[in-house]
Amino acid sequence: MNGTERAIYVCEDESDLFLAIERELAERYRVVHSEDGAEALVAAREGRALLLVMDRKLKGADGLELVQRLRAGGDRTPVLMMSGMSAVDDRVAGLRAGGDDYLVKPFAMSEFSARVDALVRRFADSGASRLAVGALAMDRIARKVWRNQREIALVPREFQLLEFFMLRPGQLVTRQMLLETVWNYKFPANTNVVDVHIRNLRQKLEGPGESRLIVNLRGEGFRLDHHA
């Protein structure tokens, strides 16, 4: 059992699924059931939530709307969205509403557990001065980056872009997410600025004989390969 008093709040109205999740996480975390999400939002705002696991469809509540309300109030508690809707547009909607990850039902409990651990770890590290993903390392204070001990010179926007990926290793990152966060565009933009910067970043990150770090997910976005 994790020694912290903060808990993972599972917003899920299927009792069997909640019990399976509780069994999976109970040895490492305190797990609280919140069928309609209301208790979870209060816990997040009061700093008692380590992570919210949010189903998109709850009894008398819309999971997307709950996450949007949370983010509108400036709360950054990590959120793992769950849904039976698997289309790219549905997943993007969940991420744009403020979800940090999106898992499609039905899922393997081992994958669910790994994603929970990754989110908890990522947000624990989000204030850290140093980040590391595989052979890639970043000093956020000195504004320096290395791959296999080779220092890589980046311009400020490239550094911001890589930092965004390194805080989300192995996760889907859409162009719109990057435009809204790295470029601060708050509306859909018809531009190839993301692709241009990612191409330039790749050229700097990938030395002779080194594998690709930022991979394309056709029709969806990009992912930082956390095994490279």
C-alpha cells in the first residue's frame, strides 16, 4: 500500500469493473469509488486525489464535462479517461477536454495498471529539474539535452516541444495538443508548424546509427518512443 494519504478516485458506475480495478491497484494505492464523479472533483480541488480514473459515461454525469470543469478551475490533477468509444475523434475529444491519457474498453488490467503508474510517475516528475527517457536526458534548469551522453543544441521552441514529449513518454500526442500547449493556439489552426519543428527536432536528436525517437501515428499524431 502506498503510504501517501492521497488516493486514486475511480469514477466508474460498473461495480464489477471498479472491484477489478481496486484489486489491481490496492497493494500500491488507496482507491476510492466515486460513481458519479462528484466526490472525485471535490477531492481533486482539495488536493486529496493522486489521480482520477474517469469513465466518459457515468450515472447522471458526463465524464468529459466533469474533466472540463476541473481544468476550467485550473486544477491539474492527472486524469485517465476510459471509454468504450474507440474512434480517433472520441479519443482526441477526451484528451482535448483535459484528459492526460485515454484507454479504450475492454482493456487488459496489466495495461491499465501500467498507464496508472506512468501517469502517477509523470506528474510526480513534472516539477523535477531533470527528465530522462531511455538514453535521452534533459536538464530543465540549464536548458540542456543529451542523448547517449551527446549534448544536443536546441532552440527554445524545440526545447519546449521535446519537454512536452518527455513528460508523456509512450503516449499519443496530437498536433492540436502541441498547438494549444507549446504554441498557445486556443483555436484550430491550419498550419504545418508542428510538422516542421518535429522534423527539425528529429534531425538533431537522431545521430548516425541512432533510432527514431519521435514516431508518427498515422492519422492520430506522434509518440515519443520511451524504449529508444
